[in-house]
Amino acid sequence: MIKKSLFLLYALIIALSGSLKCNAQLTDAQVKELLFKIDDSIASIKTVAYKIEYANKYLSKKDTVHTTAVCSLYIAPKDKMKAYSIVDGKFTEMNMTQYMHRAYDGKKTSWANCRANSLGHAIKPEIGTTGKVNRSVVENYSNVLLPEYLNQEKPFGRYAPAVGMIGFKEEMLHDVPVYVFTITFKDKEDVKDNVEKHYVRKSDLLPVAYSSFLRWEGMEQYRYYEVEYLAINTGLTAEDFKISKDEILNAKERYAVFMDKIKK
């Protein structure tokens, strides 16, 4: 509980901290060039595996949902979902922790939830085979698929025309040097204090954290996640993501493997 509270407090501090104009460290022209270099770095990803720690609280909800997941993605730009995916993870809501399995191979989806303290060895996941069902399933777990970056065309370059209005600074995130880009949106009649922050690792120009915050009719919504890349462009193929209509999950084994990965 203390760990979750500290994580949430940290996320809120990040989301609520003020925006800075581009400072003397880099000129506007240099920041603009950096934005496009980050896009090039993201575009170089063809396959990726990563661990993600994610916290989100929606407007009308009282609880913050905490999710930890290990995701493998095969980037498929022509596919409506933009990537094939395999996700194993756990999420905690209302003081209950569940194991989740999600997958999409371009034609089918696989979906299962089980209580983490009562996993079985053989579980039949729900298999989706229609476009409507597949879309619904993938949207259900899209928050851990880095949608701010992998689902967007030029996710950073789109800000280039307004580079002088983007907050920019350099800082440390868990002892890792990062660039921080802050986008502060104008208040609207209903939506206020709408701020997004992107944390990009300086060493390889890949996003490693994201936060957003807004208020709507007196309610607050915030999201925060951190990413640890486990493997990039290591030879995965589309075949590695194929889902069988007769798929059976050994949930206990998969959960043990997942827990081993997140402890490393």
C-alpha cells in the first residue's frame, strides 16, 4: 500500500508541475530537430518487448488502477491495431489482484482474467475472430501498448510547428538522463489543467515515461506509466504471435514466468 501511494504521489507531482519554455540549453531549432530524431528512433522499432508500470484514474472513478505488464509487440503499420501483441500482467483494483492475458495476431484475439491467488494450470481464454470483437478486446488493453508513440504517425514531429510553446528541459528519471517535453493545453469550458509530459531517454531517444492530467467538471483524471525495454528488434516474426482457436493457457506457469521477468 505504501509503495502504491508513493507511486501515485510521484505521478501526481509530475503531472501537476509547471511547464517551462524552451530554455538556453537548446534553441528552438535544436529542439525541433530533436523531435524528429525521436520519431526516427521510434520508427526504427520493428519488434519490442518491455515491462510497463501503469497507474490510471478515470474521471468518475474513485480508485486508481495499478497495472504491471510484460508486452511483446510486432509492429504492423497496415493493420488497424498497428501491432500484433502478447501481454501478460497483473492489475489491482478494489484491493483485488488479477492476472491478465491478452493477445492479438491480426485475425484473432485471446483474452483471460484470473485471480492471482487462485490460478489454474489449464484455462481456456476467450477467442475473438471478428473485427468488432477484436477491436473491442485490443482497446481494452491498449493503455499498455504505448499508444502515445506506436499508434501515432510522427508522435513528436507533430509538435514541431509549435516548438516555442512546448516546455523542454533535461533531468534525471531514476538516475537515467532524460529529455522532458511538456504540452500544456488551453483551458476549455469543461476541460481544465490539461497537461501531458513525455520523458525520452537521452541515450537512444526512446520514450521511457508518460504522464497526463486534466480536470473535467470538478473531477480529476490522470495517467502515468514507466517503460523498461527488455528487447528491441531481436528476430520475432508474425508467426510468433499466432493464436490457436483451441488455445489453452497454463496460467499458473505463465504467471510465474511473468513474475520472474518483472523481478529482474
